[in-house]
Amino acid sequence: FASLNFPQFSSLPCEVFTKQLDAHPPQQQHRHWAPICSGNPTNRIRGCDRYGCGNFGADRHGGQEKHGGVDVICSDGATVYAPFSGQLSGPIRFFHNGNAIDDGVQIRGSGNCCFLTSLPLPTLPGYCVKLVCIHPFKYHGQVRRGQQLGRMLPMQKVFPGITSHIHVENCDHSDPTHLLTPVVPPLPQQDSRWATVCAGNPTNEIRGCDKYGCGYYGAPRRNGKGKHRAVDVICADGATVYAPFSGQLSGPVKFFHNGNAIDDGVQIRGSGFCVKLLCIHPVRYNGAISKGQVLGRMLPMQRVFPGITSHIHIENCDHSDPTSNLERGKGH
């Protein structure tokens, strides 16, 4: 911390607290960041609109660049909160043109002794993030996790009709999605029906028939020489995808093996089930996930099969029929 020009200090309470943090570092204490915007308790990520998509890695500038952050939905004028405890610095300019949303701040850290003492102590390392398109109450000093940080700027003035959002960008340009996603406690497992898989399709409606074929289990494939051993759940390109049940992730899972725009997926095993979800890009390929937690996003199926009913290919690992688990109050 010498380069940060902090004063020398000695404090027994802080030393004790520091030892506790060494045993349980802040990133282990809070594996997920606090809600960033009032009205969006789960840090829901912007989908796609006429200006583009909000997920990490989304195309920018006609596909020549990729989105280096995540767009967390936030209404113009809404209160913004600190996702974790740390040291502020700024201002952060994104557009460099002085427009109505060209403001922001950086937070570095994840915990701090000074919240227990009155000493001006350095912020402990952990995270570093830039929050852009907000006006912070201050550009310097310390902030606590969940403390009011500022307000959302009037994005509609600059981009009319866009889904207003905070641009959240890790300082090292890594993907912050898994940190933004709150842990959702698993629902009672006696309910064998799976959670909603795709945003915008609460009943897990299955794709009907189009010029490329049908989406139900057992539908003809390869001119009748094969059968569909999966179910196609309708999902718009770019939509958020959720875990149908709690379990352990593994992957990636490739279906086409040709590197096309939808050749990605992941397997979930747990709660008595094992399933592969294909044509999605997961937030991660390994680790635990809870039922209903954000799993990833739907890939651009229209690029590969123009005019098809975009869908997630859901296949039981044992090739049995998953339809009954997917039904959520639907008429059949």
C-alpha cells in the first residue's frame, strides 16, 4: 500500500479483523455483489433492444468489437448503491463528449478495517469495477457495500427507447456477470417441475413446427430416419437463461462441432436430474448453481437458421423425455 500514500498505523482491533479477513477474505464472504439499482434487486441484465444487447461479449460496432461490461437495468433517476465496500475514484468518462450520461465512478476493494475503527486505513484488495452512466454523490473516499452511491443519469435523453442501464465494467475487463447474480435458495425438491428456463417464456412453452422441423420430443429428424431426443424450449435470441434445477455445472457442451454462432452449451447434474442446455452461452461452465439462478444467455439462432423459432435445446443426459419436468401449468 506504500504507493497509495496512506499514513502508517497500528491498531489491535484492526489487526484482529485483518486476521479474520485473511481466514475469510471479502470475496468469500460476499461471493455476489449487492443490488446496484433500486427497483432491480437481482441486478437483472439488459436484454436486446434496437441499440444492441447488454450481456458481456455482445457485439459492438457491427461485430467489430465486443461489449467489455454488463448493462444492469436501472430506471433514469433511480438510486444507485455500492456493490461492495471500497475506495472511490473518479470521475470516469465513457463517451468523452459531455453528454447527459457521461459520468461515473470506480470502486476498488471489497472490505475495510476503517468501518470498525476511526483510522484512515487502506482498502483491502478484492474487486475493482467502473460504474458508468451514473452521477455519484462523491468521487473520492470510502463507500460501504449497499450504501447509496449516487443516481442513474437520464439515458433516455441520449438514447431514446433504450433499456436504461448502468454500464458495469471490471477494471481488468473480465466478465462480472457471476458476481452480479444473487444466490437463489433452491426450492423444495418435492416439486419435480423445473423452474422457468428462459426469460419471456414463464411456462417453458415448447417450439411448435416451422420450416426446419418440430420441437417436441420424438419429432422426426434427418428426413424421418432419426428422432428428436430432446425438447426445444422457445427463447428469444439474447434472452436471459435460468437454471431449471439446482446442481453442478460442467462443460462446454458442443452440439454442432463446427464453431457456428450457437455451438455452445452446458450440462447441469443434481437434484436427481441431469440435463444439457444447448444453443446458450453460460455465465460459467463449472461450479454450483441454484434453481432459478441466471445461467447465461440465448445465442443468436437467427444467424444460423433464419426464420426458425429460436429455442434452447434441452436434452436429458439419458435421452429420456424431459417434457413433464418442463410443464409449468400449461394446458397439456
